[in-house]
Amino acid sequence: MQKKGMKYIYVLGYGWSGSSAVIDMLKEINGIVVPNLEFRLIKERYGLMNLESMVTTQWDPIETDIAIKDFWWLCKKLNEEISKFYIHFGHCYSKTIGKHFLPITKEYIDKITKYKFASTWHFFYWRINAFKRMYYRIRVKFGLNDYAESMYYTSPMSSKEFEDITKDYIDRLFIPLMSEKDDYLVLDQGVPAHFPEYAFKYSNSAKVIIVDRDPRDVYVDLVKCKELIGAELAVKDDPSMFIEWYKSLHFRKSELVESNNDILFLNFEELIQNYEKCTNKIYEYLKISKDRHVNKRQLFIPEISKRNIGIWKQYNNQDAMDIIKKELGEYCYED
């Protein structure tokens, strides 16, 4: 379909902070499309944030070529499905976004590229294996310097020029997922929670919901699941490392809460304990009628999610919980 004026809802968290509860709730509302994916294309290493800096403020004719190739490499990885024995281990964008993901991405790269040319450079040699490198160097010795790689060339771009092209690119990726009756599309973890302004940079119309959670419960879940810093915590059970990690992720939160009225900040615990109040906040923020919430409590069920509140109270190292409370008290939930 051809749909103009794409509107996005970016749902963000800090890692095990409960943002999936909001995702599930939004799935219950008519007219809101929630693709089955984390949209990593903006914030991932080699993603759009990195690409923007390399074609604007850090432009260099050779470095930009590498940035574009790295972006294309990332897109191919995100496009891959997960195969048997994990030979391929992507994010399945070929299914969750569609087969058009790579072709439209290629067109996007063409839009920011002026032309291509064949060239040699030492960095190319660093990226091939030792046997190939030796082979090409031997050929150079005999005057057969035929190892030339295609390079992307783009002249320096303004941030606005890059943003306009990128907004159109993201719209083209998701327009096929929308119907005439739909007015919002959700991008789960689309930008970093500490740099939410990128949602507004890369979308003509965006809403941002940031979800936070009691750090003590986050700590316990990370240790249990051995995810993120939890792999280390499960071995050392050291809250000091977690506290520094948590603070670094929240280094802009106070500033953002005080200065940005365009972002809705929610607490995971409040979303459950004060369900009606928080859902009304979401309706008001999105400017939608509560009558559209036709499948209420079908996917996000507060009575079940309540089990994830206060799990720190059963943790075997209460000294660690006391330290976290002392150092991160402003983020701790008291019922």
C-alpha cells in the first residue's frame, strides 16, 4: 500500500527493565502494528547512527567507504535467518520486515553514494585472510597489481540531508506492513534509551516511551539469565560493577525527564500496580481513544506480570541488595 505520514512509537528500555510489557499492551490496541522484531538498524554497531557520523561530521573519502560497507554487512546479518547449528545467526528481517529489506537498503545506499571506483588500499589487505594477502602481494612483485576493490564515494552531507534520506528509507521498509486502518507502527528498542532524540531525527512523526524498573530486580534477573553484564555477575555476584553499569545507562535520564515533554517515561512497577492510570497515560500520550484497546489484558496481564515485582526480596545475597538500594535509591521502587 502507499501510506503517507508514517507514525512510529519507539518503545525503549535499559536491558531487562520491563519494556516488553508495553510492547504486549500495544499489541492489544487496534490500528497499532507491532512487528515481531527488535529494530536494531539504528543503534547497532555499524548502524545508521554510526553511518551518519561518517558521512557528515567525520567525513573522509576512504573512511566513508568502509562505513557504507560495514552498514551493508550489518544489514545482511540482520536479514539472515537462524539456521540449524547456528551456521547463520541473524535477526530474520527477511521474514519480520520482508524480502524487500535488502533491495530497499541497496537503493538507500545508492542514494547516499555519488559513484563507485576501483582502488587499492592497505585497509583492504587487513580485511582479507593471510593466504589471500600473500597471494596478492606476490602478484604485486611481478607487476600484476590487480587486486582492486570497488569503493563507495560520497561527498560530505549535511545532517538534514542524511536525515531526510533516512526517514524515507525507514518509511519504505515499513509501509508494506501497514494497512489503511493502521496509524502507528512500533519499533521495539529502535534507538538507545539514553539517546532518544534519534527517534525524532529519523522519523517524521515519532512517540517515545521509555520503561524503567527497580535495579534490584534487574540485578536478580541478570544473574539468573546470565544476560548482558549478568554473565559476569553470576560468577562474582558483585553489585559494585552492576551499579556503575546501571548508572552509565541512566546518565542522561534526569536531564531527559526534566527537559523533554515529548517522551513518556513509565515505571514497570507502576504499569502493573496502577494499570488503569498508566494505560490512560499511554492513550493520552498517543492521542488515541481507549475504545481502541479491544483486547485489553489479553497479552499484557498485570496479575501475572506482578510476579516480577520484588523478586529481589528472595535473593540469597541481601547485602548486595542493600548496597544497590544505598547507591541507586532514586531508581528503587517502594510499594
